[in-house]
Amino acid sequence: MNADELTRRAVVTGAGMVALSAAVASCASDGAPTPPADQTLPAEPTQPGGGEGGGGAALAGTDEIPVGGGTVFADQEVVVTQPTQGDFRAFSAICTHEGCTVGEVAGGTINCPCHGSKYRIADASVVAGPAPRPLPEQEITVEGDSIRLG
């Protein structure tokens, strides 16, 4: 075997290994879609109010969050839901697809107007994509009839 044949074989073998590695990586994912190389997912949102705990700003009264629904607080980048009577949950209002603010809570889901992603009100898991992962949970405190961040 001469040097030209050896070099050609190395190039062909190397290209095949790159293609094989890409195929294996795509099959071995956790089921979440992988963004194209030129697209990155939005960063995980931080807790509203700079991450300060306990006694944050009052968002709403408990009677303002409908049972089986919720309310989006766009300025605070949080959505508060009440899946069942007295069970209040809070999640980031920033869609995990491309960082849009979710627009509404309706029909048992938190809905993003940008590309149609939908999340369950009970745990913010993805019901309909293209969102790649659930909305991150946010901390709230229910004190009497008031719902507060943190």
C-alpha cells in the first residue's frame, strides 16, 4: 500500500466515524429534541425578583387564580396555577423553546403564543411541543389569601 492509498483510506475512515458518531449521539438522546448547531436554547430562568426568598412581592389574592386554570404575570415572568382547589403552583413564564413569554392559561394548559407549546398546569410538563423541556418551577408562598413570590 502506498502513501496516497493510506491517506485516502484515513480520510474515508475518519469521515465515516464522524457520521457514525453523529448518528449514535442523536439516537442516544433522552428523547428531547436537540437544537440545530446554530441555535441555542434559552438559559434557565432565574427566580423572579432576583432569587430573593421569603416574603417577596404580592402577586395576587388566592381568589384571583381560577381552579383548574391560572394567571400569567408577565412583568414578574411567572405563571401561577391552581390545578385543584387550594393547590397553588408557580412556574417560569418563559417558554423553554425560544424564550417567549407564555400568553395564557386555558383548557388545563399553559400556552405559548409563539410556536404553540403547551404545558400542564399541575407540573408544567410539556403537553405539545416544540418546547424541549418543562417550565422550571418557581417558589411562591401562600399566606392567608395572598400569593407572594419566594
